[in-house]
Amino acid sequence: MTSSAPSPEPQEAPKPNTAAVPALSIDGVSHSYGQRRALIDVSFNVQPASFTALLGLNGAGKSTLFSLITRLFGIQSGRVGIFGHDISKSPGEALRLLGVVFQPRTLDLDLSLTQNLLYHAALHGISRSEAAARSAELLGRIGLADRAGSKVRDLSGGQMRRLEIARALLHRPRLLLLDEPTVGLDVKARADIISQVRQLVTEQGIGVLWATHLFDEIMPSDDLVVLHQGKVLAQGPMNRVVTATGAQDVNTAFMRLTGAQTLPGGGA
Amino acid sequence: MSSITTRDAPRGFSAQQYLTCLTGIVWREGLRFLHQRERFVSALVRPLVWLFIFAAGFRQVLGISIIPPYETYILYEVYIAPGLMAMIQLFNGMQSSLSMVYDREMGNMRTLLVSPLPRGFLLFCKLLAGTAVSLLQVYAFLLIAWFWDITPPSSGYLTVLPALILSGLMLGSLGMLISSGIKQLENFAGVMNFVIFPMFFASSALYPLWRVQEGSPYLYYLCEANPFTHAVELIRFALYGQINWISLAVVAACTIVFMIGAILAYDPSRGLARRGPAGGEG
């Protein structure tokens, strides 16, 4: 069921217990909406403590893939595993290890920052006192402690995203999915969020799957999965994928792989 | 904040965690409701229009004999109050269930459904939260109605509560079942015409069924078979401290059937897939 492209290798020395089990394994996953095939035999892994960029244009199937990983849609064929837990067979065990930031904003705008976090904690069965402590700590870390009681509506776009990332970390997941989290943000806010997430990888060993269509968000040391029209065209460490296409940069590599004529917006 | 834990997280969830989840969902729904004043006002205006205008005009036309649970002659306003309470729940159930399946609440449903607790339980919590909101609306209506001389015994305000919870769950899960089952349900107007109005008018909400029977036996049977009739009667009797056992049985059975059906039929991909490429959010 694995595709022909080389599997990504672990970037860093893996933690003892997690060496054998990928944070996320996608194995031969296909999905159709009626006649339209959104994903075709997609396979790749995300290792713990690694940053994997899922690169694809709008409509490549990224959001469908995210909906499958988060159990929102039923799996039609193939298998999705989170630290070895099959999302179809034991969704509870899989989902408690998973944090997600969806592309559309999913905060309650009229509720306060803390209320949003407490709600999420409750969904994971975290007791009120524990949830309050974790919320305060996370708000401090993203620099919004003084805004804890404000309505989310009053935050900037970048602040909302940081809050969503904090929320996704509230139940201490070991795998974090982010679906185009920087869309619509200014340069400064984008940089803040990218560095915040990269810190999670290096400092806490969280495995990250970062869906994007913006080339400049990917670094040479990242793992890269190129998704185009529902198929994985290439995967592996970014510099190896780029070299394999004979290109100088990820931008050109992507164009050669997909045959795209024009660059997607915001590549600069 | 922890680094990677070296052991697997414990399996399964404790009863305490289920309860935390349930209260969290109801708490959030309550908070949101308090922020949506327009929704609250429109939910109140609808039954009040019926009470202040329709009932006032109609009371000369329709005489009500003494029927259980009433022990004296009653004004028409008093008769239709339980029907209007059920109507509040009917609208609320349809509205919140539709938004669960279709676009408006999709983002919120996503955050709900990535909870590791079983999906059926999450949907049940969501229905219960919707019911809790309908309770706030109903009690606000009862408060205003009290000034309009609709004064059930004070203990009735308490005894009606379990009836309202059950009927709220029934109507909420019915809404969810309908919205999952019908593909081309484009807007709320369609539900009004095909679900809410027929259910409301072919019931005992506005007229006692013995009067319906005089007019048309077939309509009478239809009304008797309408679960909404039994929701109304359950509420009507409970408001006067009595239990209508047949209605209780019907409402309880319908609640179970609708809820199981709704949970089985719930498919979040429906709301997203309709929006075209890349599952909606591209």
C-alpha cells in the first residue's frame, strides 16, 4: 500500500518508546465525494518531533485529508493511525493524542479567551480546576494572559490563531495538525505562529503536520509531502525532494512536479 | 506543559470525564444563548403573538369544556399555553438541529467532534444543551404569561420540568433526524412548511382533540398519531402536577427512536461536501 516515493526518515534521534511508531501514519487512503475523487491512494508518515509540511494548492485534498484524520468523515478505504491507534477502530485513543487547528476559525467569538479554553478542556474530560490552571499557563505562554477575560471578537487575526493553537495543546497532544493556519495573516503574525509551532517540535517533541500552499513556510530540514489533485507526488526531506527534481528551490521543484504554470499566491 | 510522555495515556474515560464533558457543552450553549439576544427575543415574540392576539381573538369562537387536567372552565389562553410552550421547543429543536447539520455551526461541530469521547455521547450532549436553551425560553414565556393570568399551580412550574426536558429531547432529535435524512433541505422555510406547521396544526396545541373529532375523524386519528400532540399533552398535564401516561410513553418511545436514528444518520461530511471542492475549506 505504500507509494513509490521514498518514505521520510526520522529527522532527529527519536524518543525511546516512540521510535517504532509514527505519530501519524496514512496508509493507502482514498476518498470520493460521489463521482469526484478527492484523495487517491495517499500514504505517508509523520514522525514524532518532526515538522512535516503538506504542500498543495487549493483543492489538492488537504482539507479532506484533515477531515479523515480527525474522524470527521468516515474512512472509505485505507487506514489512518495516530501513534498506532487506528482512527476507525479506536477513535477515542487516537483523538486524545491529537490536537487540531482547522483552517476556518472555530472559536466562539462572543465568549472570552478563558471560556473558549475551558469549553475545549471539558470536551476532553479535563476537570474544571485542572483546566483553569492549564488555560492560565497557556495564555501566559502565548502572551495573552492580560486578555484572558476579553471577548475573542476583540482579538486580531494573529492572536486568534495563537489562541487556537493554545487550545489545541490544552489536552497535551503528541501530534498537532494545522490546516493552513497562516492564511489571511500579516507577515509578523505569520512569523510568530511559525516559530511558535517549530518550538513545539524541538522543545516538546510534538509531531506536526502543517498543511500549506505557501512555499516560504517550509525549511530545508522539514519533511515534505507534495499533494496534488488528490495524489502524493513526492515525499521525504525537503532538500532531497528538491534535489530529486533537479530544481534549486522548493518553488521550482513544486512546479516541475505538478506541471503548474503559475505560482500560487503569497509565495514570496 | 509536558514533554512527550513515555507511556500511553490511560484507556477509556471515567464517568467523571463524561460528566465534565456534558456540563461543559451545556454551559457553553447557555453562554452563547445569553449573547444572542435577538434569538431570545424572536423565540419569545412568536408564542406571545399567538397568546396576545390569536388567543384573544379566538376565545369567543371556541368554547372549551372541562377536560382533564383542568378542573374548571378555563380561558382559551390557558388552554393554548402548553401548546405554545411545546411550539417554542419545536422551533428551537428544528433550528438548532438544522444548524448542527448544515453550514452555520460547522466550525463548532468540528471542535466538538474531535473530542475523543464517543460521537453518540457528544451528539446527545449537544441535544441536551439545545433542550436546556429551550427551557430558558419556555420559562421566560411562562413568566410573561403569568402576568396574562395564566397561572398554573406554583408546584406546576417544577413538575413540568421533566416533561419539558423529554419533549425538548424528542423535538431536537427529530430535527436532527430530518435534517440528516433530507438532502435538498435548503432553508428553514422548507422545514416550516413541511414539518413545523403540519405538526403544530395537526395537534392538540390549539384545539382539544374532541372538537377535531367532531369535524373530521381522519384528522383526529392523524392528530392522535402526531408525536407533537403527545408532547403538548405531556406538558399540559405536568403543568398541573399530573402525568398523562399514554403521552409519556409515546414521547419517551419517540425520543429513543429519533435519537438513535439521528445519531446513526448524522454525517458531518454532508454539510461539508455540499460546498464543493476540497471538502469545503479547500
